[in-house]
Amino acid sequence: MYKLISMLVVSGMLISLTTNRAGAVQLAHDQAAATPKSEAVFTGRWRVKIFMSGLEKNLILDAKTQGSASLSFLDSGPDNKPVLNPLPAAWALLTNERVSFSGEAELPIGTCCREWGSLIFKGKFSSSNSISGTLIFVTSIAEEESPYKFHTVVGTFLANRVLD
């Protein structure tokens, strides 16, 4: 059984990292990632609302061509303030009207702490302007009880296209 660690698009090539039960990391790639025609379905700005462990945060995903993107966090900085600079992200269109995007983020953990980690979104188009799905936040904090051996938080998200 393989567990997906991360997925990103580099120069039009879909790259995924997985681990097997023994913890060995495997790299896979698919050159048939997004085509220029299919990219138009997802490129643009999306307002994303995330929900995980009682936490509700907002961000803007700016999806560009060839799988590149940026995440602008609107209220996840200290004291719920915006993060000043957008962070790099990647996206890929999947089969069956599904999309995946991910990036690094610093988010509050509980009531006292903040932690950097990978924020991975897997969603399905509800309409051409709406996506909903599941997200996983994987930190670098060791957690033996986790099947991934890292602290992970699972949540949901809703994304709506920002119409100019």
C-alpha cells in the first residue's frame, strides 16, 4: 500500500512522491499533465475557505499556466493578520473533474503554537466556478501514532472563482 506524500507540477510534468509500508519514498511522473486547453478550466484566482480542527482560514489561490500558482493567506498570520507575501504553490488537473493543489504554509496549531507544513488540497468541481474537497496539512513534527509519522490534520475546503 502506498501513501501519497506530495504532488506538484514542474514544467508541465506531474510529479508525485509516495511511501510504501516500509517507508521508502518513490518518485513518479506523468508528462501528460494539464494541456493548454484544459488549463483554462482552472487558471485564475480562487477564494478558498479552509476548515480543519475547529480552525477556519481564508486564502487566495492564483493559478497560473503550466501548474504554477501562489497562495495568499488572508488571515493566517500572527493575530489573524494577512501574510504579507504570497507563497509558491503547484496545481494539477486530475481525472473525473478533479483538481489538486498544494503549497507550504504556516498555520496555527491548537491555541498556542504555529507550525510550517505542506498544505495539500484534493477537490472536485461542483460547477465551473466552484470546487470543494479535502485538505491535509502535514507538519514536520514527529508523531509516532500517525501512520505517516508526522503530525497531520485533515479538513475540508470550499473554493470559488474570483470573477473580475
